[in-house]
Amino acid sequence: MNDQNPYDPYYPQPQIIGYDEYGQPVYQQVPPQSQQPYDAYDPYAQQQPQSRPPAQQPQAPQHGQQQGYGYDAYGQPVQPQQPQTSQQPQYDPYGQQGPQQQGYGYSPYETGQQWAVQPEAAPAPAPAAPVAAPAGVPGPRSAPEDGAERDYRTEQFSFIEEPDEDSEDVIDWLKFTESRSERREEARRRGRNRVVALIVVLALAAVGGVGYLWSAGKLPGFASEEQKQNTATGPQKRDTIVVHLHDLKGGGTSTALLVDNTTTGQGTTVLLPNALSVSTDDGTSTTLAKSVEDDGSSGTRESIGNLLGTEIAGTWRLDTPYLENLVEIVSNIDLTTDVTVPSDKKGEDPLVTKGENQTLNGRAAVAYATYRAPGEAEAKQLQRFGQVMYAVLRKMSDDPKANADTIATLVMILDPSLPEKDLGASLAGLAKHAKGGDYKTAVLPVQQDGSLGEGAADSVVKDILGGKVTPPEQGGAVRVSVRDATGKDATEAARVVLVNGGFAFVGGAEADTQKSSQVLYGDDAQKATAVEVAKTLGLPESAVKKGKPAGNAAVTVVLGQDYKIPGSKK
């Protein structure tokens, strides 16, 4: 760069006559007489410092010339050019005239001085000795070779930290990324909490379900014996009705008790053999079949209740035509048959075919329920009747009103003890148990003489029917049963004596022969009654003992060979 004033239009512009060894332009020297002291017109001349920091003096100039030295604006050492032979007075850039003083370590571009260069090539002066730079000023650096890049130092640059608008965006992005990561972590934490809560809820539900099943006795492998038999230790509520199937075509009847145990949730059909011995109104014994024909529904219901020690709510008389219509209304029944039932007409296909999952219409259902093969035991026919009743209950509704409407459709004559509404309610409860699988069928054990079997009191009377001997009401007759161990058929004679004595005879049975008679009672409250029974029969008081009477009687008398039959000579 030159130090000429580029803003003064009247200032003479020098011409470039060449370039020095560092590539800087060399201008033609302007004659001194034509130059005007520029600094004289510089309004800021007085503000320039009057002295500069002294620099190390160079070697003495030769031939009376002064040798300038220093550094240019780029930090490069400046070598002075040989001035013209004729010296003209120079103006000091600081306003002083006179011989040119030695430099102060600044390049001629900083002082405003111009070096005159002859157009002709002048011999290069001897290189000056290296001069140490003042403190804080970078020292001279060797000139780079031609074509080589300049080597700059860090101290030659100044760095300005400028605010960057993008930095705010970066901060916002980092905050957004961090917040999104936190949200993801929070979502994962909430998800884990929800999974843990769900597992806890499922575990509690499973424990509650298992506990309910265990308490209800429905958990396989964990039910007690009493739960397996669907009994409860406390009082139980039962709804019991008796149904009589009258075979209008073949004759005969079949009787069953339909028991709905609402306490244990169990339904049962108890089949009663026709040979069962029951008492009549006058205290005489008769068979169940004859009682149904002679005494009718009301008398038979009371006799069965007295015999078994249970309360029967009502009687349902079901004639075979009504059973046939009922099966048709419920759209047939399905069951497993154990016998083939032939048709009434020769040459026709059997009404019922033996096998599993047989579908029976109304006619086939009636034929199967009443069929008894020649020489076959009565219990077989009773079991078929029980199968048909179970299949019908499974097809009926568990809605009492719907069942009442179904019964009304049959247009049958019902017993006053069990109107349509009550019968519909009883069948609804039984249908619910049958559909749920909580239903079974049992046959009341009866001996050949019609008396109850040995295990009947515990398995059926007590467990299923809930029969329990209780002290008779005030004015009521004490129920007494008889076992004949005399070998002389003394049951009828003893029955007459007991009835005449004011006791209720509830049945007799044969027993193994024994010498001594016994009067057994189970409850201490019945001891006085047992003594009265012994006196009535003419037995000594020593025969009264505490033991296990029949399940349907308060006192059981075992007649031994010492018993004297009234009217007998022996």
C-alpha cells in the first residue's frame, strides 16, 4: 500500500515504476519543491504523539544518507531504497524540517514518508543486522519464498465472540430432546406400574375365586366328606314335593320325591319303591302303591312325611298323557338308555333303542319311563323313571313364571296343595340344579317286608331328606318303629298295641333272632318316652337302653323271644 492521500483530488498521484522483492509497488519519487507538507494541513497533526518508543539503532548510513527500517502493516521488515543523489529537504511527518532522522521502528507506510527509487536498477545494499523487536511487538519473520503461503501466528489475529442465533435453537433442541427422553422414561415407568397393578389384581381375583370355590366345596380335591355329600352342619332349607306318575295305559304308579336343597345348592330325585310300608290314617300298615290308590294324594303325602320324618310341600300328579305332552313342549329329551323298548304293534321299529345320547319324543319317553321287562326288578323301572324326570328338568326353564305358563299349557288338574305358581317355582329351582350338574338320583333302600333298609336312615333320610326325629308337639304322638327279632311275626301285634297306646307306628322290619327285647332311644329327652313304650308293650324297664334308633323314629323297639304276643297262649 502507499501512504498517499487518496481523498485529495489535487494531490499529485505518483506513478508505479516497479515492484520490490516482496511484491510491493515502488512509486516514482516526487520532487521536494513540488510537495506540500501534508501534515501542515492535517487537523489531527497536533494529536500525533511527539515521540515514539526508541528502537535499536541500525548501522550508520553510508555517503551521508540515512537508512530507514521498521515493519510494515503485515509485520514484515522493510528494507530502505537508495535515495536520489541530490538531497532535498524533507518534511517531517510530525511537522519538523531538517535532515531525516533515524526511524523509530515503523515502516514508511505508517510515517507517511515516501522512498525515492531510481528507475535504473541499483545494487542491493548489504543486509542489515537483525534487530530485536520491542516488547509486545512480533519480531521480524523471514520472507517467504516465491509461491509459498505466508505463515501467520496466532497473536496476529483477534477473535470476536459473536452471538449466534442458532445457539438458541440448539439449546431449545437439547431441552426438547431431554424432555422427550424424560417423557419416555415416565411412560415406561407408568407402564411398569400398570403391569404390576394388573398382576396384583389378577392374583387377588384368583385367590378370591379359589377361596369361594373351596368354601362352596366345588374345588376338586379339596372338598370334605360332608361337602362331597352336599350337606351342611347347620340348618338346611329344603323344598320337597312328591310326584306320582300314573300309567293310564298299563296301570300302576311310580312315586318319587323331588328335593331342592337351597342351602347346599343340590337337587335330588329320591325314588320310592311301591313296596315301601307306610301307615294309614287308622294306624294300620299298607304299601305305598296301595296308599296312592286308596288314600289319594293328601293321605299318601302325610304317610310318607311321617315315615321319613320330612315335610313335603305338595303333590304333583303326573299322568302319562301329560308327561308325553310335556316332553313335546320342551322339544324332546336326550338320555342314555339301558334297554330297548319294543313297539306296541308288531312289525314296527322299537320305540326306544338302547344306547348313549338317544333322543326321545313324548311317546318314547313315556314308554321308557314305564317299561319293566319280564322278571325284572322294580328298581330298574324306577331308575328309568328317574332318568326321564332328570332329562325333562334339564329342558325346562329356571324362570318360575315361564314354568308356570308351561304347566298351564298342559291343562292338567293339579292337587290343591301345589298350584301352578308353586309348582312352577319348585321346577325352576330343580331345573337350575339339573343344568348346572348339581343333581343326582337315589333309590330309597327297602327290605322285602317294605321296611326301611339298614343304611336308609343315614344315606337318604338324614342326608338327602333332612329327616330328623324331634320331640313331638304338645299333644302329638311319639313315633315308634319296631324290629321283629322273635321269629314269630310279632310286628302286627306290637303295632296294634302301640297305636292303641297313643303312639305313632312308623314302620316295622325283620331282624335277626335274639332272646332279650330292647327299647332304644337316642336323645336323653326321649328316655321317659322309651320307658312308657316298654310298659305299653309289657317289657321290663331294664329293657330301656340308650342306643341308635331308626332315623325316622324317636324310639325303636327290638322285640326278642321274651316278648309275649297279646292273645297268645305261649
